[in-house]
Amino acid sequence: MRWFLKNLTPHPITIGGVTLPVDGPAPRLSVSRQPLGEVAGVPIVRATMGDVVGLPAEQRAVILIVSAMVAEAAPDRWDLAYPGEAIRDSDGRVIGAVGLCAGPGLASRPLSPCASCGAVGGMLDGAGCTVRGCSY
Ligand SMILES: [Zn+2]
């Protein structure tokens, strides 16, 4: 199985030295804002996150990289992940991510050793091997 990562965040992402360009519009959470008043002349609202908007349908062998908030808000989706721990340069600028964080749906799928390439955790239940270059 050949797996694809689609970057549906607003920015290119560098993981393992490979930069993934933006692959489409970023899904987001709808927000409702309730005005509370003003503090020192600045308006203050209470923002409440609602449903996920703009998330494409699941596709076989495709993991969508989305924002952490979107991934966490869609626990029924097995195909969502978000950028992992940030890698920073000496000035503190983010220059990449160590890997990906699984959303709750992806994290709940059993991962087992691949029968073909032997990678530990390579098999995603019912969806084939996730290891780059393995065709199982
Ligand atoms: Zn494999």
C-alpha cells in the first residue's frame, strides 16, 4: 500500500527534512462569538468552537494533516493527524516538526507489525502498511 500525506494546514510543513506543500483549503472549526462587554475600551467576546467545516471525505491510504483543534474535534475520523513536536532554529523559529501526532480516531486504530516489511506498528487495521515504500 502506498500511503499519502495531504497537508491541509495553511502552511507548508517540514517533517523529517521533507517539506509538504499545502494540498488544499484548511478545514476549520466554526466559531460563535458572544459579546461580553469591554475592558479598557477593548471589546471582549466568549468564543465557542462548533462543528468542523471543510473537511474532505476519507480516502483509502490518505492521512490528512490538519490543525490540532480540528483533529481533536473529529474523533470519528481515522485519517486525521497534526504536526508533532516543533523543531526550532537557534532564533526560536519553527523550522519543522519531529513527526505527526495522531488525532483521537487514528490513535484508536490498532497498529500492528507489517507482515511484509516487518515494521513495528506499520499496519493500520484494515488499511494496509503505512511505511513509505512498502506495498503490502
Ligand atoms: Zn510494510
